[in-house]
Amino acid sequence: MVQNLAMKDEARPAPRIEFARGGPQIFRRDAASSYAWWGNVAVVLGRQPPTAEHVVNYRACIVELSKQYPQGVGLITVVNDTSTPEPTGRDAMVKMFREIWPTITAALFVPNADGFKAAVMRSVMGAFILATGQRDRVRVERSLGAGMPWLTQKLLGQQAARERLQLIQAGVSQFCETESSWKGA
């Protein structure tokens, strides 16, 4: 009997999450990044290498969203053509991810760079994944298009992911394009 109950829980569809037509809505901005929410997804666009001070905003974006969606949130981080973080920024990010992983259902990291720089950025992102021990819930992909099918399926389930993939990918792409040129208030 207990096994049947467990199977019923696994078969339940994920709760319906709404994604407003306007796309991701700004939560915060700082010199390094723009942070937004869309449904149960935190979207972060990195413009500069994060310092420990910037990680405070990154953490707040995820923690505050998880209060609204205690069943779990997704994270999409697109890092524009920047250098790797300083040691204090790297240490702060590893610490942050170790603390907040229980609230994250799936995370997608996309280095928006080419060639050797992209390979280095993927390696750094891979090191974060290894440091936090969350390989099954994290992916590093070359593009949003390559990673979004996996992320949406992890967050929404197979059927809802098929229905919303194009909408979510287009909204996140537009957000990243717009926020890439943000220069400050």
C-alpha cells in the first residue's frame, strides 16, 4: 500500500505555474548583474564577474522567490562575455549555492561567450556544480536553446514543458538581450 501511495505522488502533475506575458520582471540590478523573476524561475544575467557583494543580490533573488514557491524554483544564469570571478566572488558563490540548493529544483548556466573563453567559463561553472554536489539538478550548456528543454521539463513536467518551452525561451532571451545593454540608473 505504501508503495502505491508513493507511485501516486510521482504521477501527480506539477502545480500550474503562470508566466506573465511581459516576460521576466526585474527583482534587482547591480553593476555585475540583473536579477529577475518569471513564474517560479529566477533569471540572472551576469555582465561582470561577481564579487562577494554582488552574490548578496544573487542569493536574495533566489531566496525571496522560493518563499513564494516553496515547492521549488528554477534558476537560469546567463553570463555574458566576462572573465572568471575573483576568489572572494567564487567562494561566496560556492557558499551561497551550498546553502540554497534545497530550494532549487533545477539550474541552468549558460556562458554567453565563444572559443577558449567559453570553455574556461564552462569549466568554472562545472567547478561550482562539483563543489555543491548537485550534478543531477544542474546543467551547463552552450546556449539557452540547448538547455531550456531540460530545465522546463525538470520544473514543469513533460506536458507543460512542451506547451511553454517556446514562450519561456523567448522571454528569457529577450530579457538577456535587453539587460545586456543596461548601464545603470
